[in-house]
Amino acid sequence: MTPPPRDEAPSILVVDDNPRNLLALVAALEDLGVRIATATTGEEALRRVLERDFAAILLDVHLPGLDGFETARLIRSRPRCQATPILFQTAWETDDATLLSGYSVGAVDYVVKPVNPLVLRSKVAVFLELHRRATALERKNLELDLAREQAERASQAKTRFLASASHELRTPLGGIVGFAGLLERTGPLTAPQEEHVRRILECAHHLTALVDDLLDLSKIEVGKLRLERRWTTLASLADNVVGALGPVAAAAGVTVLVEIPEDYPRLYVDALRMRQVLFNLVSNAIKHSAPHTTAKLRGFTAPGVAGFAVEDEGPGIAEAHRSTVFEEFEPLQPDRERRTGTGLGLAVARRLVELHHGSIEVVSLPAGGVAFTVRLPSRRQPSLPDD
């Protein structure tokens, strides 16, 4: 897909069986900065349009052999020439029926013999300008198509690399975790040795989480992540997540509160994936909260919506960064150290919510901190639940 040359001047085809008329027409059009091709018969004109494309065609009505109308009809039958402007030359005494015949075969205008050079140039100049604009638009569309194809190929290559690299990393990471755990249980270890083993395990688990997030993203991008929906409750998902993050919250000095209305509807979701969304949001709230503050998981409903929000009392997110927090490898606050995390958790959360036909957004809270709000379509549970 190659754009046309930028420095190529547009071409005009002039068709007239009278050599003197032909010379006069060419002379009148030469200062328009165009390339001019000529023909003296309809047959010759047809050969010219097979050789190149024209910005406009000036065609005499009265030609030997094929007349101007038949020549125009045959030119229009060529797909590439269906939009080429054709201007007929005609005499003063031409009747209305003849003029209508010309329009019916594709004429866009007439010039009257004897041709006034100024009138001819002004009419042809209009079609040349339209041609230049159409050519520029076509070139820009081709460039945009080419850029889109290149971006798609780059994205596909990135996805393939992430999937391949993630799979390759799993084996050595499993060995690191396994041998570090074995070393921890071998004992007795000195206090420094225990600390070293603990740090090895922390780093290995951090890398494992990164690999898992990369695999999830690559599966989502290529459409290979399938949801296994079933009926479940937000309360059961919250209990599982808050319980798993209890030691982390205790170590950070953060209290996690869960508020879910008693009449909150059951959710028809992939429980594993929705638990993953909750885990990412609650763990972020804990990580970015100061000691002795509270993180809250709050369920809410609206017409057709079953939602939940995870709120914290942390320093918040600068407005300039809110539009990028759901992008891959984007920190919640670029100027703040991330103690843990992969930089992919929110990106994965957004993709998983969207797979459930839901939405996720982040807003600042009046008292400080932020709220990540997830809205899911509310479905009516059948009389016989799945679980």
C-alpha cells in the first residue's frame, strides 16, 4: 500500500479532431501547471485513459468514428474513470436534447465553441482543485491505513512476545519459589539468612504475579480468555478477598471495612475473575493508604446496575494521571514509590470488567482519597440458581 508520488502533476486529456482547435486548447491550459495529453479520435482517447488517470477530460462532441457521447459512455464504463469530470465542447446552436444526452453519459459541464480561454481555464481550474483535494485525502487515508496496519502488527508482536516470555518465565520462577521454600524449611537458619530467604520469596512471588498479569493481558488481547459465569454473591467474593489480604492490611495498619446492602442482588459473573478485580482494587487501596486509615468496599445498586466501589483515605491521584491509571505499567502516582505491585493490576481489572460488559472509573473523594467504582449489568436470577 504505497501513496502516490507527491510531486506528480495532474493530467488532463484534450480530445478534438481539428488540429488547430487542439493547439488552441492546449495553449489555453498550459499555464495551469498540468500535464496535457491529446487525442484526435474517440478510439485514441480510450487508449489514453487505459494508460493513465486524468483529473479532467475535455471532449469534443463531434468526432469521426466514435462520437463524443459514445466515447464518454465507454470511458465511464471503466471503474477508475467513473468519477473523472468530462467537459464537452459544443456549438452555440446545440439543442437541449443534445445537452441532456451529454449529461446522461456523464458530462459535468459544457464549453461553447469558439472556446473562450479565460472561461475554459476557470472551469478546468475548479476540477483540478477538486482533484488535488481528493488526491490529498486519498494519500492521507492510505498513510493512515498504513500506520494502522503497522500499529496492529506491532501490537500483535507485543502480545505474542508477552505470552511467550511469560510462559518461559514460569519454569525458573517455580524453581526459585520451590528451592527458597525448601531452604526455609531446612533450618536452622540465622536471622540474616531467614531475612534473605524471605526477600527471595517476596521477589519471586512479585515476579509470579507479574507473569500472571502478563498472561491474562495477552489472553484478553487475542480473545482467548473465556469467562465461566455462575451465580454468586458480592459478600462471598469480598470475604475471600479481605481474608486473603488481612495480613497485608494488618502490616500496613489499614482497616478494611465491607458495606453491602442486605438486598444486594446476586451477580452472574466469572467468580474467579471478579475476585481478581476485587483483589487488585482492595490491595491497591491498602498499599497506597497511610497507617491508621480505612479502606472501604461498598456495594450499591442503580436501575439495571449492580456495582461496588473501593474507597481509600490515601493521598489521592492527581487529575492529570486519572486518564492513564488503567493503562499497562502506569503507576497510580508516578512521583510516588510503589512498594509492591506489577503496574498491571488496574489494566487487568479494567479488561476483566469490560469482558463482563461493565465499566470502571476512578474519582477523587471530597474528604481525600479516591474511589474506584465498578458498574456491572444487573441480571435477574432464575428460580433455580446455578450454584
